Amino acid sequence: MEEKVVKEPKEPSRWSIGLALGLAALLSVLAVVIPIGAWFGLLMPESRTNPDWFMRSGAVTAIFAFAAQEQTANAIAKLSSRAAFGSKKIDQLRKSFIEPLNKLRRYIFWLAIVGSAIWAYGDIAMVAVQS
């Protein structure tokens, strides 16, 4: 019978954590820019109305926020795993990245809520503001 070899998880690097933080930040920026563009009819097909297009942008905002949340959660998990404690290298990474990751995570939480609200009520809000 063959014995399975359990591989040790790789230690996260500054590059991998920084990449996750950067990708999460980029997705967060896109999640904000998309409904702003939709409000002004950017890339709107002729078959749609402005309120409908704005409402649909909330779905994209929510999706980007959830994707950004996944990036921050994975990076935080790498820095907070049981195997990571005691490593001087990971302690340094934790000191550099954990605070920005946690701040971005909280921002993304609210961004997902706003995206969901736009998705649900964006057309109503736009009609109310324009009238």
C-alpha cells in the first residue's frame, strides 16, 4: 500500500500577498466606477433605459465586490494560518499587510451591500432623483 505524502503549504511571499491586495483594490475601484458610468449611460445598449442600465450595474458591482472579498480573505488566511505563526518572515508580512487588508475587507463589505441595493432599487432611485 502506498503512503500519501502530505505537502507542507508554501509560505506566502510579499509578492503573492501584495498581488492579492492589489487585485482586491482594482476590483473595488471597478465596482465603484461601473455604476457611476452606468448612471451616465456608458456602454448602454439602445434596447435599455438609463434606470434599467443603472440597476443592472449593481449586479456587476456586487460580483466585483465578492471577488475582491475573496482575494482579501485568502490573503488574510495565508497570513493567519496556524502554520504561519512563529515565522519571522510571515510576522513581517503580517505587520505590513494585515491592516490594509482588514481596512479593504471592511470597505468591500459595504461595497457589496451598496451594489446589492443598486441592483434591487437602482431604477427606482434613479427615477426619483431625475424627477
